[in-house]
Amino acid sequence: MMYALSYQTPYMNKMASSTTVPYMNKTICNNIPMVYPPVDLQNQFAQHIQVIEQQKQQAQASLAQSEVLFNSLLQRAFKGELTASDNQATL
């Protein structure tokens, strides 16, 4: 709603009382035209966002797991625990 109100600035400037500082009373504020998408469309949007949030959580979990594995490998490399025979055994 806040985002939509930013597009109504010309209307609000036109409706504001001409004083030192533009002023709009409650009645004028309540009559600002707003576009409301149909409820079905709002629900579809919410479902899409929910799916995206689930994918985001999965990606974050995967990244965390990758970082753990990389740090483990890095630690083994610094300790000298990785050898050429380890590479051949995994292939």
C-alpha cells in the first residue's frame, strides 16, 4: 500500500489545502484512489511467494552444507591429510 501511495502524489498535492504546509484531512486521506488486485490474484501471489521462500531456504541450507564440506576439506588439506591416493580412490 505504501508503494502504491507513492504513485498518488499528484492527486494528494491537488487535494491538499493550500497553507504554509500542504495539509490533507482524514476524509481526503480516506478517499485517495487505490488499485486493489482481486483476492484470487492476491492469493496466487502469496502462493508464489511461499514457493520462492521455500526454494530460498533450501538454497541457503545447501549453501551452508557446501560451506561445511569445503571447510572440512580445507582443514584436511592444511593438515596434510590429502594425498594423491585419496584422489584416485574417489575417482
